[in-house]
Amino acid sequence: MRRCFAATLAALLLLTLTACGPTEPEQTQEDPPVTEEPEVPEPDPAPTPEELAAQEIEDLLSSMTLEEKVGQLFFVRCPDSGAVEDVGTYHLGGYILFGRDFADKTADDVIQTIHSYQSAAAADTGIPLLIGVDEEGGTVVRVSSNPHLRSEKYPSPQKLLSQGGTKALVADAADKDALLQGLGINVNLAPVADVSTDPSDFIYDRTFGRDAADNADCVTAVVTQMAADGMGSVLKHFPGYGNNVDTHTGIAVDQRSLESFQASDFLPFSAGISAGDGTTAVLVSHNIITAVDDSLPASLSPAVHDLLRTELGFDGVSMTDDLAMDAVAAYSEDGAVAVMAIQAGNDLVITTDYRTQIPKAIEAVENGTLSTETIDTACRRVLQWKQNLGLL
């Protein structure tokens, strides 16, 4: 009996152990792998108009030869012969026209002549010329002195002010711009920003004849109108002529303190620079400013140009007064006065003697006297000025 019970118990235990054996693990359904969407890079923002304009200048500059870059730095007196040919021979930046270039000519004569110069530039570098003139009004009237071009000469700035204040100045500027642009002229070497209130000063008759603050207002009014018309303006004669003698015939030495320039003479130039918004240039005189550089005329002085760039914050085109004047003729032993002018910081050289000066400037780059960086910086500014005037 016991044996039977034990056998039964053993069988039951065996069944129990079998039932409690290992079980299959539960099958879990895995989530499918997550596929990440590839990141799509955001498109580059469209270049701004300013960036496109700057790139246009850099592309143009990089395509130019040394000779073409140097030629662009010369804004020269138009010769009485060979003018069309010289545009291509020297790759000129521009021509300045004087009274003889308008004498006895009709408007159509002038238009066709200037067109021939621009056509020569188009065939050469494709870069339009600056065509400039001194049409200040009063004693300096290159265009309106010809009755075929205007029935009467433009009045002086002082006469305009006496007749109608700054409104008269603005109306006069607009009238000049229309006349000059109709002839093909894109730069008027005006206004005279010099401060002079003494009728005995050499420069007085060409100025507004007001104190520094009023003078700055006059300059602002005129330059603003010229900029609106797309006419290039030129503020002259930095750093301020004062009561100095005529530098066409000799050296003028200005012994005023720098503080006096800062408090007075600089004000109209600063005002004109702001009003021009890239359409105005600054012409530097041949006066020796002893407070800044007692050995060189301002036009040839790096210290004076540094003052223009740093204190007045000017980053546009700086140009010399005419290097043919007696006041600068003696400062270069080898006659390469244009090289000195470019070294000093000028971007444009005004000269009659360009057929001699341009080869000397090219030679100076080739022998290391002038750096290619200096040439590029000056040429870039000239091209930017042309661009701002709508020429490019």
C-alpha cells in the first residue's frame, strides 16, 4: 500500500515539475526605427544692393591692368589737340573743360565733342569718363560765359544770397545741373566751401562770404541739390583757404592753429561731406598748413590727408588742385609730382602735364616707389564715385 502511494506521489511530483518548467518568453513588438528628416539648409540671404554694388567694383578692379588703374587716377585738363586719342592711350579717368573748350561753340558742338570722348572711353576700358568743369558763378564761369550756351553768366554765390537766400542758391544749383548735364558734364567743381568774410581775401569773391556756421548751411543746401540731381560736387579748397595768397603764382603759408581750423574751416567741409552722401569729392589746396605739416603743400602732405580721413571721416575721392601751379612745381626733383600726390593720399590728380606724369606713376609702381595697394585703393574710390554718380 505504501509502495503504491509513494509511486503515485512521485508521478505527481514529476508532472508538477514538468508543468513548472521554462516558459517561452513573451514576444514584444518593437517600434519601427525612426527615420530623421534630413536638414534642409536655409538659402543664403539675397545680397543687398550695397553688396552687389561693392562686388561690381571689385570685379571691375580685378579685370584692369596696371596702366588702366593708374590712368583712372588722372582727372586732367582737356588738351587742345589729341583729346580723343589720349583717352585710350592713357586710359584717363576724366577731362576737365575750361573756357577755351566752350568758346564760340553751340550746345550741339559741345555735346558731340564730349560724346566723342565718352565713345573713346567705351572702346578702351568701358569705364565712362568724369567730365568736369568749374562753374561756380560770378568770377568763375567756364560754360555760361558763352552766350550761345546761356544768355547770361551765372551770378556769384554772394549775389544769389543777397537776392533770395539759400532758396536762390538751391534754384541756381538745379539750373546749373540741368544745363551741364544736358551738355554731357557730370561733375561741377563747386561749391567753394572756404570760409572768408574779408573782402580783401584773395578767395573772398568766390565764397559765400559768411561765417563758418552760415557757410556750412549754404554748402549743405547746394550739395544736397546737386546730389539729388545726380551731379558730382567738389568741396574746395581743403583744409580751408583763409586769407592766403593765390597759389597759382606762388607758395602760400598758413600759420593758423589747428584749433582754428577745427572751430571754423572744417565745418563747411563736414557739412558738405554729409550732404553729398557719396556724390561729393574734396579738393585739397596747395597751401602749406604749418600746424599740420610745415614742409609740404597740403596737396602733397600725407598728414593733411590723414586729417581729412580721420578727423572728418571722409572715405570718398580726394583730389589735388592743379599740379601745374607754381606752388607745387619745385617739390619733386625728378618732376614726378603726381607720384608724390598719390603717395600723400590723393585718389585723383588734376594736372595739365598728364602725358609726362602718367608714365612716371606707372614706373613708380614697377620700381616699388608706389605700392599696388595704394593704386588699388585710389582706383577703387574713383570707380565708386563714378558708380554713385550713375556712370557705371
